[in-house]
Amino acid sequence: MPTAPVVTEAALELALGNPALTQTQKLQVYTGLIELHLQAKAYDKLVQTADRYLELDPTRSLVRLQQAQALALLGKDVEAIAAVQEKMRRDTLTQTKPTEAELRILARSEARLKNKIDVQTALVLLLTHYPQSPNAKLYWQDLLTQRLDALQGMDKPDKRVIYGFYRLLQATGNLTEAEDIAEAAVLAIDAGQPRQALQILALNEKPDLAQLKIKDRAEKLAKADVQSGTSPAPWEVVPAPERWQELSSLWRLLAK
């Protein structure tokens, strides 16, 4: 049984020289070239071929995405961001939401350029459009830790706001560092929520002496609150996708 002929880059480039090719046929050849460049990891060539394709058909979203991915892989972050933004602008006209892939490119490229505000914007878009993504926990982690670091670097940080961010970290399953757990528990006690402090401390299976002292204090305060009938219940911790409206509202409030 005869095997199918192998299509090469040279053959496709030669085909493009045929003056009888229609625009549709040229686009098909360019698509074939892009696939070959992708397989060969020839990202420079992919960017150039995508330009040629988009000159004929600027509406092709997939080609813009492939071009943005190639630019990001080449480390050309400014150009990658511009390509994503142009894709998003065109997709807005057709009421097409951005893909998770392009928003991830945006977040990574902005991060490499150290544009912290733009990184946060991209992460918020990821969580807005893809709250149930398998990567949502990581998006929350990146978003919250960036904002928390900025707050803690201030001369006089608002402890109530920091406590709110720890609340989001806990609710999204990202409160895992022993130091953060201890600080969050102390803030919970200061906020008059010792039972919440105990729930936070339980996240650390191997507490040190300092955390055991915080736990002892929280237990005494919680017991006193129960006896006086003023004990506030701890937050209900459920998976982040089911709490998107609540969590996003809290994020907007804290991020002001």
C-alpha cells in the first residue's frame, strides 16, 4: 500500500509561487507551513508565516494565538502582549471571550517584564472567565501573594486588609506556609475570631512552639467567647469555584 507523500517546507513555499492559487488555497498552504514550523519549534519562521497569513485574513484567531505563543517562547514579551491584545480586541467585536491560553501568555509575559499591575489584571481575567480551571488555585495564589507582598511592604499596612487577603488564601486552598498561617491566626485573634484562628492553625500539621502558644491563647479566648455567648463561627471553607461571586467581591473590595 503506497504511503502518503511527505509535505516539506520547501514544497509548500514552492506552491506559494503558483500564480493560479486562490486566496483560500494560499491560506491553506500557510496553515500547513505554520504546522511544520510548530512541529520543528521554528518559532521565528512561525511568526513570519503568521504575518503572511494575517495579511490575507486578519480575522483568524487561532493564527494570532499561535503567533503570540511563538513570540512568548522566543522571549519577545512586548510583541507577545501586543499580539494577544490585538486578538482580544478583535474577539471583543464578535463577543468572543479570551481563551485561557492567551490570558496565560499575557500573565507570563507581563510578569517577565515586571509589570505587576498588568499581571494582576491578567490573573483577574483568568479567574473571571475560568474560575473552574484546574489551574484556578494557582491563579489565586499568584494574585493574592503579589498583592499581599505589596501590602506588607508598606510603612503602615492595614492589618484588616491583610487579614482579608489571608481569608482569601485560606478559602482558595493557598494558605500553606507556616509563617503565613501563624500571622493569619494572630490577625484572626486580633479581629475577635479565636475559633477562626484555631481553624487556621489546624492547617499546619507540625506547629512549632510559637504556633502552639498562639493556639493556647486562641483556645482560651474561644472558650471564654462560648461561655459568654459571643463566639463568632469560623468561615465556611468550600472550593473556590463555588464561591466565585463572594471571593471576587472580596478581592475587589480589598484591591481598592
